[in-house]
Amino acid sequence: MSSNQRLQAPLLAALLACAALTAVSTAHAHQVWLENAGGQARLHFGEFNENLRETSPGRLDQFKGVPALEQRTGGTTQRAEGQLGKDAFVYTTTGTPDTLFAAATYPLIDRSKRNLPAMFWQPSARWVAGLAQPVAPTAPLDLVPTGKPGQLKVVYKGAPLPKAKVQLAAPSGWTREAEAGEDGTVTFVTPWKGQYVAEVKHSDKTPGEAQGGQYGEASYVTTLTFVLADGMASPALPEPPKAH
């Protein structure tokens, strides 16, 4: 090996490690969210406020299988199996659901190159028919309407999560953030009609086991989608980012 090759080898290794870290960081920054209309639910992966939807073939294939969809209508809960589409996991819904929920399975994130234990990343998504009716939380980290105008509640493992940061993206992609009070609630003004997506994140450094492996930290990101029929007309979402 020449001296030039010896100099290039460490640089190449560093660049590859950097690229891998960037891919993991980008995935961790993403969210999944649910859209539901005309008897079809779609679970997207990307960033709603930027109108970014990952595709297949591509980063949508990084998940371990197609997430199951839980549909709750009245007091009845049923499970729907979906399929992988071009830019979403696609499901058929029945009747008029009150709420839909899906938790996607992402491989444990290897952080050994930074001398850190593996991370369990859990992206989840909930859709509700409206904010007028309260919805019972079921996920480890959940975000649900309380039934009061514009009010949402953050719950972690069955208990309110004070000081959680909740970000709400309006139909145009415009965002605003609020901090949950001691009771886990936040209240937003929602002046536009159309689809909103709220997001909350929480990290838990309690070690655990998932997917047959050990992890040192669990990172949750959960979204809540709702559509308002009344309000001012909203500007459209921005143009999707151009593919690189």
C-alpha cells in the first residue's frame, strides 16, 4: 500500500462512519403520522411540516415489516393488517373509526462507535376523528385529545408527563411548540381548517430489551393527527424537498 493509500484509508473510514451516523440521526429526527380518508389509512414516514414522505424503494424499507393498525370504534377494537406502498404503509379501515393507532418497528440503533449502548427508537402515530371527544391513551408515550377545545394530553406509561414539549404543525406546515403543565396538558389555538399533526418526544435512559437485543436508552416519538372541518382557509403545505 502506498503512503497516499495509507493516508486515504483512515479518511475513508471516517467518512463512512460519518455517513452512517448521519443516516441514523436523520431517521431519529423523522416521525410517522397517520392520515385517514375514504376508508383508507396511510402511515407516512418523514416530516409532515416539510411535506417530506419517504418512499419505497428507499428509507421506508428500513422498518421491520408492516406495522399493524389498531382501529377503535365505540367500544370495539380491531386490528388491520396493511401493505407497503410507494410512500406509505396502506390499510383499509371500516365504518367510522374514533381513533387509529400504529407503532412502527425500527431496528435497534447501534451507537458502539460513540461508546454508547444501543438505542431503542419507537416511532408511533395516532389519528383521531376530532378533538371534541376524549380518547384513552394506550401507547407507552401517547398524545390524546381531552375533549376540551384545542387541548391535548401527554401520557407516559399511564401517567401525565409534565414539561413535555409538544409541537403542532398546522395544515400549511407552520409550527408552534408548547410545554405541558403538571397535568400533562397543552392547549393550542387552531384557526385553520384542514389537517394538523402534533408531535411529542421523550427519552428514557432505563436499560431494557427489545427485538432480542439489549438497549441502554429508549427514545419515543408519537404523533397525533386530526382534521378540522371549520376555520379559515389554510395555505398549502410547502413543495416537497427535492431528491438528492
